[in-house]
Amino acid sequence: GKAPVAAGVGPELQTAADRAAESLILSSLRATFPGLLVVGEEDTDGFRPTPESAVVPRLNFLNEQWPAGSEDVALPREQVIVWVDPLDGTGEFALGNPTAVTTLVGISLR
């Protein structure tokens, strides 16, 4: 069946499942990695990124950090930001099609 809508319409649609999944993912990451900045799409913790706080991607970053054949590299936790979209495809989920839903996690370096 269809999932109940908690807030919003169209691209701003949120369900109770969005909020619950985000809360679980963010709290788990924060408990496991204290001090890590974790940003959720649904804004369950009050943080909303602004254009000024946005990270400009450097497409060659991974090649610089992990050249072919290299070992793991440690990054300072205070320089890492984790972005979470708990239910990418909320509209499909709300319509009762959970197979069209994924969870997205992005990791960036400040």
C-alpha cells in the first residue's frame, strides 16, 4: 500500500519512513564517529547547508588521495562531511513502490 506523507509535496515530499531512516542513519554515524559532520536531506537535526557551506567538488580528489595500487589513507575526521539521503525516491515509496528506492550516502572533504 501507499506510505503516509509526513510533510511536503512534489520534490519536497517526506514520509515518516524518510524521517525515521535518516534519524537512525545519522545517529548511528555520529555514535560511531564522534565529531563527524553528518548532514541529512530531511533536516531532522536542524542543519541545512547553504551555498556558502557547499563543497566545490574536485573530480581528481580520489586519484590524488588513493592512487592506483595504494593502501588505505586516513583523513582527519574534522575535514570530512557525510551527506545522507535516506530514501532517494520518496515519491515512488509513497506510491507503494519500495523497489524504486535507494539510500544515498556521499562523503566529501572540506
